Amino acid sequence: MIDVVQLDNGTAVLDPGDMRITAATAPKFKEEILGVVEGGSHRLILDLKGVNFIDSTGLGALVGILKRLGPRGDLALCGLQRPVATMFALTRMDRIFRIFPDVASASAAFEQV
């Protein structure tokens, strides 16, 4: 279950909690986030500080969320633990996603757009 918090600049912060985003959990994770998007939130910050592992299915779920947002939305990731950051670097997904150290940095970047 994800937590959703509305920030002053209208972004939603989603924290999937302490988990691994794998083939077993990625479909539900993606479904929950897309539910937030369908509910009208198009500027999302995914706080992944509680995620200690992500596999290719998890990366695919994030790409699917990014595609669903399309040009009308914005997605930022933050709080990546070392193993997750390494996976993003190895797959070059760090070039696709905007990654920040924390929620405050990601939120500030949204305000500059």
C-alpha cells in the first residue's frame, strides 16, 4: 500500500514503504500509482527511500508510469538506496528519470519548471 501526500506545489509524494519492487510486486505498485494519476495527480515524486531492491520488472513499471504521464505530467524519483541507484546507473535509467536526493530537492525542481 502506498502513501500519498499532497504538497504545496500540487505534487503527490508516494512512498511504497520498505519493499522490493520485483516481478511479484511491480504490477500492484504500478496499478496503485496509475490510480493516483487517474485521480488527477500529474506531478509525482516517488520517494523510494524504503526500496532496497528493484529488478527489470520494477524498472518497467516506472517506465510505464512515465509513459502514462506523457507530456502533461512530470515524474521525479528521490531517496534511492545504493543498490537501487546502481541498478538505475547500470541500465542507464538514470538518464531517463529525474533523480534527486530527497523530496525537498525534487519539489524545488518542480517549482522551477
